[in-house]
Amino acid sequence: MPKSANFLLIGSSEAYSGKSAMILGMAHQLQQKGLKIAYGKPIGTCLTEDSPDQPIEEDVKFMAQTLKLPDGCVLPMLLPLDEATIFRRINGTDSTHYQQLLQRYAAPAGVDLVLLEGAGTLEEGKLFDLSVPQIAQALDSPVMLVSRFRSALVVDSLLAAKARLGDRLMGVLINDIPHDQVAIVESQIQPFLQRHGIEVLGLLPRNDLLRSVSVAELVHQLGAEVLCRPDRLDLMVESLKIGAMNVNSALEYFRKGRNMAVVTGGDRTDIQLAALETSTQCLILTGHLPPSRAILSRAEDLEIPILSVDLDTLTTVEIVDRTFGQVRLHEPIKVQAIQQMMTKHFKVDRLLTKLGLDPVATV
């Protein structure tokens, strides 16, 4: 185990595993225990487009605001990772010794623990000597991995991570476990990992709210025109349905859904009406065809936004699917959900013990 517990580096074996959400929930628990926390993300991967000369890392900004971290407890980003910075490194324009910059990272005065968020995968950032293993070695920091459960093969990536990180791997958190798989993960996968020297610090079941996206985000990603209820773009969408069948089949189909975005043609008034009578959070009309006045009026009454896109159905569905796969934790309702889930399913006292921080003394 590394000597210093000043830092804890949180990584993942694949992008969009839920690192930021887990860090937020973990940091909240640590603060509840009385610990003073600092946070940093050496490689910026979620950059605003508003200020290209001085890019802002959206995850860092959100984390600092949500956890109410003072400026001194937010460590600076070392590198915005985008195509421009990659090519500057490749062609030799950027010869910065990022390991030396990393060595300047120091825990602010009075801080008990600095949580550092790694890039999307274990090896992302290697071009700049800022991959998770390289950062861990430079700072002599332990590592916690967040892994999204897709199948029992999750053990493969975790065994590979253990082989790559060795004793620096302090523990793992397995996220997004389908409810019908939780018992198997607890009874079979967790003991297997423990036998192979990989401590499981948390098993989090799937939560549809955390996988949801706001209607506002769909508007942004689709470049959609909002035809009604622009005041309800805060509604959260948990599933996607395509309305391309007869109306009787559509009603049965939509009734099985919950908090849906329904994609259908702008000329399919029957499908649109069926969708409005079920658990629909927004209608997405393709082909840039306007809906009837009756549909607009009904949607207004039900407070359901209607979006119009100048795209075909296939392209629209692909964009929405991609948006679901790249969910960010930037809504207050999600913050509350992850805090509750981590309190219930994450072994924070065990983490503190492994870090050498007495959970009793810090209460």
C-alpha cells in the first residue's frame, strides 16, 4: 500500500462508468464524517465551449459547487484533453513535463483527503504521462476503481486492473447492477474478487433516475426546436420509445414505458395523442413537420414539451441513445439520489480504515 493517504485517485476501466457520481456521493459521506475534502481532475475531459482560451472543466465546477468547496480546495486542471492538445503533443509543440507539474500537487492546509478523478480509462492520458497508473505512481497514491456492471465479465477488467496497479488498487466499486443480478454479484462475484485480492467497497444497484437525461439536454443534443412548454425542459427522461406502429399497438406499447421520450413522425397525430396519454416526458417529432393544433393544445395542458427536429427517425434515435450513454450528473435530483445510494451501499468506514483515517475520531 502507498505510504501517503493524502490522495485517493479514482479511476475506471471504461468511460462513463459513473466516476463523478461515485466521487460526489463518497465526498458527501466523508464530509458528513467531519473530514475536510479537496478535489481535483488533472485531465479535463468535460470542457465548456464558451471559452476555448481558458476552458472550464464542467465536472470540476459542478463538484465544487455541490460540495461547497472553497477555491483553495479545488486543485487546478493540468491539461484540457481534446484533439488540439493531442496533436500539439504528437507533433512536438507541447513538450511539457506533466509529471513535474503533477509533483506540485499538494494537499491544501487543513485538508484530510484529496480526491483526484482520473480520465475515462486506465490508460487515457498516457501520451502526457498522466494515465491513472502514472498519476498514482507520481503521487504515491492508492487507487479506487469504479466499474459499470455489464455482465459477469466485469471480473476480467478488474483482474486486469489489479495486474496493472498491484497493491495500489485499494478497492473497487461496482455500479449499475441490474436488480435481478444483485444477489449473484453479492454471492459469487464479490467473493471471487476478494479471493483474488480485490476488495469490493460497494455494490450499487441500477437506478433509472441516474441513467436519465433532461429534456433540455435532448434539445441541446438534437438541435431541436421547442414547440411548447419550454418551461418544462427540466423533466427527466428515463427511456426512449419509437412510435411507428398502429395506434392500438402503440397504446399497449407506451403503457409499458415510464418517463419516456417518444420519437415519431410529425404527421402521426394518432401516435402523438396515444403518447400524450401515457407516461411521456416529451414528444420528439421528426421530419420537421408541425403537429396539429389539437396536439399542441393537449401537450400544453399536460405540461409535456414537444420537440421538432429536422432529422429522420434513425438519426434521431441514434443521437438520443448516445446521450443516454453519456449521462452527466448535473441535476439536483440526481445528486440527492446518488447521496442516498452511496450512504446505503458504500462501505465508507472501511475506506477510512484502509486510508488510515479513523472514522470515529473524525465524527
